[in-house]
Amino acid sequence: MKKPYLLLILMLVIVFLVEAKSSRKQSLTNLDAKKYTLIIDPKSIGEPHDTVIFKKTYLVYYIPVKFSNNTNSPLNYITMTCSWDDLFHLNNKHFKIPIRPCESNFPTVKTLLSNKSSTFFLPIVKERKSVGSEILKIGMNLFIDNAENRNLFPLPVDKMDNVIWSNEVKVL
């Protein structure tokens, strides 16, 4: 009679240990924050466009974000195929990253070669009724592809200890 209970307890301990290992992630160090940078060129921010999302009027901006690997080694990092709204953070409550419809959202590994940059255009929205310019920084969850991070799913995007931040820009 004791054997089934012991077996059950052993199985629960193993499941707990595997789950604890898979939920860990490697945090970025201060040195990592210097190795990998996000830069927004304020002169490259185009004019906003009007759009309607769920019966509310918004201004849509496409913010050019330059992601740089300032090291002598390639950077393999984990991102999502669709949900950029999970990977990026904004430091201004007047802006949001719109959710895009997607049928196949999963983690994928991308490579940024040594001493190279990649520029992407992050869509952000601001309610049309808000007026004036706003100061904005964009943060990116950087999950370096390693043994600890490779099996993370869902990605722990609510933790801020692996976010690299851009420079501040004024958005009109």
C-alpha cells in the first residue's frame, strides 16, 4: 500500500523539478545591456496614420528600431513569430503596441551577426483624442538562445530583468 504513494510522490517531485528548470531563464547582465542596443532615430519616425480599432480612433506610428549586436560573436536570440506585443514594452501609457491576428505564434530563433544591426518597424498606436508630443522609450525582451532559455514557453515576458531599452524620443 505504501509503494503507490511513494511512487506518486516521486513522480510529483520529478515533475516539479522539471517544471522549475523549464521556468528558469537567464537574466541579462549590465555588460549584456552594453553589448546589445536598441536605437531609435527620431528623424526616421514618419507621419502617423489614422486607423480605427474596435470603434476607437488611433494614430498609428511605425517606429524604426535598430537592434545592434556590438560584439565579435553572432547573437542567437529567441523571439515570437507573431506576438511582438509580448516581446516589446513601452514606457509611456499613452502608447500601445497593437495586437496582430495570427494563426501560428511560436518561439523561433533569429541570428544577428557580430557587429551588425537589424532595423525593424514597430507599429505603435496612440489614441487620437490625446494631443501633444510624448516622450517614448521602447524596451525589448532579449532571450539569448541558450540551454536554459531554449525550452521556455510561454516566454516570461512580464519579467523586466532581460529588457534592453532604447533611447528616448519625442513622438508628436
